[in-house]
Amino acid sequence: MTGLLAGKKLLITGLITDQSLAFGVAKLAQEQGAEVVLTGFGRMSLVNRIAGRLPKPAPVIELDVTNEEQLASLAERVGEHVDSLDGVLHSIAFAPTAALGGGFMTASWEDVGTALHVSTFSFKSLAAACLPLMGNGGAVVGMDFDATQAWPVYDWMGVAKAGLESATRYLARDLGPKGIRVNLVAAGPQRTMAAKSIPGFEQFEAAWADRAPLGWDVTNSEPVAKAACMLLSDWFPATSGEIIHVDGGFHAVGVGPARD
């Protein structure tokens, strides 16, 4: 078998629909030779149906990243399908509506705590849960949205992403001696189910259409999937604690339109 990920065994989390970034990564990973195990949360019948649209069959495991029992049993449950893991994709984020859409000053700690638990702390939780299967090293990759500035309507999810970026550096520090690389892909806006749940998301679409030097297609997740698969491969053997921007170059330009 040939391909960038030939022989790799990967855990891909966060599958919801075929617009999910997780779906795009899983599809490309299979096409590049990887054996994939998926996780979903909540509507598992839908997740299983969406998994059936991948090029090859892939087992689906239920995982609530805030559930300690499910995290504690994750390695055992994944181990029923593969004997080890070479890589893990964290594609999980959630914030209650009150913590988005202009609710920064009014959101309660309960809502903010939920956002931080699911979107930030779970990165560490997932990595720790998978360690028993990563004895030969490997890669942990997370999905990010640039947290270096304040965005309209993003509010506490922006704070959660800033925490995710910091957690990545600490995970890179602590997991590096085990041969595990930890990196993020900071993607431009994609029209996923999660994005559609953010009030005012169309502001992101308009900004990227005007300013991304390379242009940006909010319906095409392939560039993001390619970056994630590259980080999950052996082609970045000495890169850890890094944030790879896949956003059409948007993050590199200042205020005002960059394109005609």
C-alpha cells in the first residue's frame, strides 16, 4: 500500500456530518492509506450513517470528552479495532449559545466553563486517554481558529481557542519525550454544523471573501484536511507546539481588502 499515511492507525474525533472537518480528514486519511477509527457524540445513528459515506468502512465509538468513564475506557474500546495508534485528531468544540453572538459580557460561568471544558481541556483529556496506545510515539493534531485577536460574535469560543493554543505548547512539552508531536491547524471559516450554530457567522464569510490573499472557499475543507494529514504523517518529524494556518493567508494581512 502506498500513500502519505500508509500503514498508519488513526483516531479521528468529532464526526457529525459530511461537512465536518473530521469527515474531510478521515476521507483523505483513508485515501492515503490509513486505517481509521472514528468517534462521535450524541446522535450516534447519524454519525454511523455519515461514516458509511467514507471510502472504506470505519468503526465508530461513542465519546463524550467530558465523561471521565468514557475517557478511561477509550484506549480499551479503540483497542478492540486497532492494536496501537499513530495519530489522533481532536476536532471537538462547543459553546452554549449564551457564550456566543455578542454574549461575552453576559455569559455565566456555567456556560463559559462548558465551552472551556469541551473545547480546551478536552485536548489534554483526549491525548492522555490515548497514551496507552501510542507507545511508539506519533502525532496529536487539533483544529483551531486563530485566537490572536478578538472576533465578532466568537466571544468565549475565542477564549477557549486561545486556551487550546496554549495547551498545545504544554502538551508538546510534556509529550515530546514520549516521541509524540502536538500541533494545531488554524483553519479559515468552514460552513460546518458547528459554524452555522454561531449567530452572525456570515461576518466571517464576508471578511475572508474580501481579504484572504489566496481566496477562501467556506465549503471546501480539503486544504484543511491536507494540512492535518501532513501533520499526522511522518513528514513533520521535528515539528511540535506549532500552529499551521490554513486560511488563504488571511491571518497575514492587515485591515482592508487584500483582493480586487
